[in-house]
Amino acid sequence: MYNEILLAADGSENSFRAAEESLNFIHEDSVVTILNVINSNEIKKDVLHQKSSEGLKTKRKKKLSKIIELYKEQNIHYELYFEYGIPDETVVSFANNGPFQLVVLGSRGLNSFQEMVMGSVSHKVVKRVKKPVIIVK
């Protein structure tokens, strides 16, 4: 059981499965920090289409609503953070500079060619975070 868990979530089905898996490591005093990284490239696109950053956060919170509901139903203490940046770098920095004992995230499921060329966020996080990491498929 862990007191401080970081869940890196993008609102995908894989991140929801990661949230479900995190329940196996939580006790009544645990706090889960849900981190959603807003990619810098998306910000540029939204600015060009004249969307506000608050509108973007509202849209992101809606994507995370299934995870939030899961934690509410289970009476899990959680905090929600939105950070702007490059996803893998932001998750690594946030994890390494926070009080977290465990990092949990979903795997996006790239095929082997895509992963070889681009790498995956989860793979980059595992290599650079200095704490235990669980990747959920």
C-alpha cells in the first residue's frame, strides 16, 4: 500500500484501466494525484482556433470524468492537476519532484514500428522516473 500515488491520465480507456489498477495499491489514507498533461502542440492549435485555456481544462476534466467518478465511488482521496508541456517530460518532472511513492499510467499500445521510431510516453517515463512505475495495458 502506498500513501502518495501519481496517476498520469489522458482520459483514454488505457488510463481508466490504470486508475482501476491503482485501487490495488490504495488504503484509506492514500492520496492519488491525477496528472493530465496538455500537450504544447494542442495549445498552439487551440489558440489559433481562439479557444481559451479554461475551455481546454474543462474539456480535459470531462475526459477524465470516468476516473474521477471511479475514485468518488470508492471514496478515494484525489487531487487533479493540469500541466502544460511535452507529456513524457512533464510526467517525469512532476513525478521526480513530488512526494509520490508510485507512478501508474496506461500504455497507449503503439505497434512495434511506431514505438521504435517515436518511443512511447510510458517507455520514456519508466526509463527516467526515479520511483516505481506500473504500466497498465
